[in-house]
Amino acid sequence: MEQSSQRYSAPFVVVAAVFATTLVVSNIIAVKIAGFAGLTISVSFVLFPISYIFGDILTEVYGYAAARRVIWLGFACNVLAVIAIWLGQILPSASFWENQAAYETILGATPRLLVASFIAYLCGEFLNSFVLAKLKIATAGRWLWLRTITSTVVGQGVDSAVFYTLAFAMLPVIGGIMSGGDLIVTFVTAWLLKSVYEAAATPLTYVAVSYLKRLEGVDAYDRDTNFNPLSV
């Protein structure tokens, strides 16, 4: 079945809302670098891979064009969140409120971090959706697990590489400078954990995709789709 003209059904809105929420929250908590078992990674890995799972669902069920709209919607929501946080930072504090420094430390991300996050998000999400859409045609709609995992490995790899390179290469962080070996270890750790995360969620992805296809009566194949990410 080709792409349906039904673009904004209730299930579609729910998927888009979860996608945007996980993205915004992930970017807020990404400032913290966690350490465990000798490894370091941004705590955004708790939620951010979910945005890729829902990105896969959007592309698989509704097609690349629908996913592209939601990717840009998520970007706009993230920009709005950044503006709101910045306005909260510059507004004068009440005389009895003593947490301005803490607010700025946690939420006052540097322009470099924001730019890195925005660029990495767009590169990773669009590649994820593009690879899945192309593989769906190549596999004639079979082997969903192969499409979701492959697209995630590509998308998350590019996302992590771009973000950690732009955000932390030679940037002072707690405990010193993240560069060279530390940067590579952090990038690879983030890439692998996020990819394993989605691979583990594959059964849930199958359930969601199957349910939405039956409910919506749509199963998009992007045979004649314009894959230009700027074509909204």
C-alpha cells in the first residue's frame, strides 16, 4: 500500500508528541556526563534512543515525508525550549532566590553545545529515516529488525560523532580536557549503548508498527519520495 493521505490522525499525533518530548528532555539532561564501569557517556542516552525508535515507527508506517515533518517539528520544539530556558536565565532573580548560579550551571548550555546538539540531531535523524526508507524498498518490506537496527547504527553513529566532536573536542569538562582517546572512547560508548538500546527494543517496535499499520490502514513505501530534508 502506498502512502496514505491521512497525515494527522490521533495515533500520528501521539507518536509525534512522544518523539518531540524525548528529544527536548534529552537535550536538557545531556549536560551531565555519567561514569560507570570505567566508561563515560552523556545521561541523555536514557531517553534519546527512544526518539530514534519513534523515528523508525514514523518512517516505517507513515513514510519519510511524514517523518521529515516530525523531525523538523522536534527541532522547532527544541529551539523553543532553549529560548524559554534562556529567558528564564536572564530574567532578574527574586531577592530571596539563591539558585541563579545553579540554574546557569545546569541549564545555561554554551552556544557550542547547542549548535553541536542541533546539527547532530538533524544529521542523525534524517540519515536514520533515509536508510530505513531505502532498505524497506530493497527488502520489499521484509526483515523490519534489519531495517531498524541498520538505520540506527548509521544514524546514531553520525549523531554521536558529530555531537561529541563539535561539543567536547578540546573543550574543558569536569576533570580535564576531553580530547583524543577520551573523546573516542566516549563517542564509541555512546554509539554502542544507543544502538544496543534500540536493538533490545526491537520487539516493542514490532508491536507498535504492527498495531499502527492495522489501525491506520497504511504501510508507506517511499518509491517516489523526494528525500531532500529541506523539502517540508
